[in-house]
Amino acid sequence: MKIISSINKEVLARTVQRAKERNIILPTFAQQKDPKKIPAKIVEKLKKIDDQAVDPLNLFRITWKNDPQTGGFGEGNWVEFPKEITGVDARIVGLMGRYFPTGAHKVGAAYGCLVPRLVSGNFDPTTQKAVWPSTGNYCRGGAFDCALLACPAIAILPEGMSQERFQWLKSINTDEIIATPGTESNVKEIYDMCWKLRKERGDKIVIFNQFDEFGNAIWHYNMTGGIIEEIYENHFKTDRSRLAGYASATGSAGTIAAGDYLRKIHPHIRVVATEAQQCPTLYQYGFGAHRIEGIGDKHIPWIHNIRNTDAIAAVDDEQVMQLLRLFNEPAGQDYLRKQGVKDETIAQLPAAGISSICNLVSAIWAARYYDMDGRDVIFLPMTDAMNLYESRQVEMTEQHGPYNADLAARHYARYLQGCNPTTFRELNYFEQKSLHNFKYFTWVEQQAKDSEDLRFMWDEEFWAEMFAQEQVAEWDQLIDEFNDATGLLKNL
């Protein structure tokens, strides 16, 4: 299935002209996966630019491989959680997203949705606004990409999300910021706002809904799946090791698509989808509200390949929020130090935001459930870091009082050493197909998708075609042609 099926030359000509005027050079997807392919002159320029600056060259920092020490590129950034934290022999590795522009990897998913349409003339930045419906980081990523690409942006997110998200969106002068009712679980309210905008503004907007935009999943399939494989091969593979697991909150189902990539190479990998116990949509066809920001709820994303999901972990948000305190409060860090956790590991714990801690719990559960041992390596994405949740830490202190050694001991014993897969559901074929069919009620009844498309998506060939490398290669060819048309790259 091809996402880009036509080229609008008239719109493309206007977009090229705007890029030329604003000095916008686009990185290819191949360069995002392997920054060694980025021209040396751009790499040197980047070393003089702040990694969060609204500068078009920071498009080249949309990669897992940013090196925060040099301002250039490296192998990526990760942390291995030791047994003193996980309580299991399996090696659990977190892939850090904090070094992306915006501090979260969603800026990459947004690029994967926007740029193919931009370089094919299917989005007109001179007459249209890009709409980014989200529970937080995706609309931040979309707004940032738009700021760098001279595209007007509308960010949509629930009013109850962390204030850091709203403050950041204002700081980069996002064209419009729309707060919808509710918090993390209120995704339908975001969709309702999209329909309202469609009715009111027509073709003056283009909605990039991460939950049904396959560019989101394709970006993660290649970039997130690719770097996990590289890190495993270069740093964890031995004669006896196994890349045994990948645990990811479902969210928009973009990040979990890395599991599709990894299964091609490691057929026996266990892909675990993580969600909140308070809103167990996958686990129990359930509903509710919770505090694990950024993972979406009460529906199954259109782009989620359920056939590639082996198990569901429904994690208690109280466990996550108390581990947040254990990992970040001085009393908690002191207690971890006494348990043998090294200072260099403790210094990296703030790289795990709320959903990252949720993924860590899910990975520990997978290790215990599947009887994994020291030969097994499990990866998890750390979407963002604690700097986006400092207000939540303040709220926890206001609600529960100052954090102390007694609380740290309780939380360590209960939520780490006693971390058992109590609400963990392994899926068989029948259950996978049931969850796939469950998409009908959101996407066909509410969002005007076609039921025949839903049936077709159960076929494994659909996903093989969607993730085929020829599609990304075609996008890169369009990007190269776009850069040639602006003339900026050859005139560096």
C-alpha cells in the first residue's frame, strides 16, 4: 500500500520556493537512520546550534543518534537497568528519547507523517495549516517540525496534560493551541475537535492524526527498530544471547511498530504492548482514566498491527508515579545507592519520563512471565524524560508529603523487588483477531473508515507492503529532488 500516490506539481513549486526563501534543507529518512550520510558541512554547522533551537538545520537532529556531548552524532543513547533495580537476570535496556529536538521522539513520527506529503505537493504550507491531534508529545513534535519547515500548525491536546507541554507550545509560537476536555484518556474528544475543524475550515487544514497515519509507524519501524538492532548487535550480542523482548506503551501504535522490524530478524521475540491498568482497553476491553501521560486510551489505533503483539501489560499508574519519586527524589536515589545501584545509573534515571517507567515495569513483567534469564535482552523506548513532568513531581509532594527513606524502602520493595506480572495477558490468535476487530467501533462507526479496509489489514501481506523499503526509498528520492530544486544543499 502506497501512502503517496500522486504529485501535485503546482503546490510543490510553491513549497520549494518557500523552502528556498527560508533556507530549509530536508534530511532523507536514510540520513535519519544513519547520520554518517549527512553532509559534513551540515554536521559542522550543527555543532554551533543549540539542539532545541527553532533552526531548519535541526531537522537533521531528528534521529536517535544525537551525541549531546559533541553536538554531532554517535551510536545513540541508552541505559541498562541493573538487577539491583529490575530484580531479574534478563538484561533490560532503555532507548533514550530525551536527546531529540523537543526532548521526545515524537518529533520523528511527525516528520514521517508530514514530509512525504510536503515533498509530493499533498500539503501546501502557503495555504493550509497542519493539525496535530495528540495527548502531548506528538503535537509538540508536529509543531516543532512545522516551525522548522515554515508550515502553520494547530496543536490539539487535552486540557489536563502537564503544563510543561502547553508552555513549550507557546514558547515556539505555535499558530493555534486547542485544549480539549479531559486528560490522557480522552482521545475521542480530540477526534471530535478534528471533525469540527474539518467542517469549519475544509481544505484549509490537513489533519495528521498519529493514530491513523501510517507514516508514524513506518518511521518507527525503520528508525526505532533499526537502532535497537544496531545497539543489540554492537553491544549486547554474544554467542548465547537472545534479543528476547520489546516492551512499548501502545499510545498511537507508532513506537510499537519497531517490534515488526525486530521480528523479521528475531522471529521469537516477545512484543509486549503496555497500557494503564486504570484504562485496560487491550487487556480487558476496558475504559477509565489514569496518570500515565502520552499513551492514549479507550480505543485501538488504526495503525496497530495486533498480529505482531504477543502480550498486554496493564500497569497500575500508582506504581509508575511512586517509582517516579523513587528515581528522582534525593531520598529515593540515596536508597537505590544503598541497594548497590551505581551512581552513573542513578544519574541516568531522570531520562525516564512517566511512560518510560511504565515500559520498564512491563519489561520486568515480561522477563518474569516468560522465565527469561541472563541470556535474554529486552529493549524498551524511553519516549521522554522527567523535565516534562516536574509539575507532576511537585503535585505528588503536595498530595503525599516530602519523600523520605521509609517511603523509598516501601516503594523499592513493593514496586521493584515485588514487581510481578499480575495483570499480564498473553494473546493467542483468537484474542489477537478479536482486538483487531475491536477497531471497528472507533474507526468505522466513528471515524468513517471502510470496513473492507479493516478486513484487509488483518492480512499479513498488508503490513509487509506497508513496511516495504521501496516506499521509504521513494520518499527519499522525492526529498532529494526537493533539495535539488531549492539548490540549497549544493550551495552549502
